[in-house]
Amino acid sequence: MAIRIKARTGESAQQLLRRFKKLCEKEGLTKDVKRRAYYEKPSERKQRALRKSAKRAVTPTTRSR
């Protein structure tokens, strides 16, 4: 999916670029580009997914007081 941004009236180039970067970060585009920068073997991908799921299972999600 392409990210499109229209310039608002009176918006500088820096503000437009900041908004674009924020949208890319929100969509997970920058994280995906960094992840795909190097080849990852399928076995390494599975191990990373297992570590991530184990971390999620151990970490408490909410605190009750």
C-alpha cells in the first residue's frame, strides 16, 4: 500500500516530511525495511517468532492494584 500525503496550507517541507515519517512508522514500514535488509534463514525466522511468543507469555500484560 502506498502512503500518500497532501501538503496542508502553510505547511513547511520539514513538517510534511515529519508527518510522512510518522505515518511510515505507524504502518510498520521502517521496521519492515530494516528487517528485510539482510536475508534471514527460515529456521532463524521461526526461532525469532518462538522467542517473541515466549516473551509475550511470560511478561504480565496488566497490573491490578
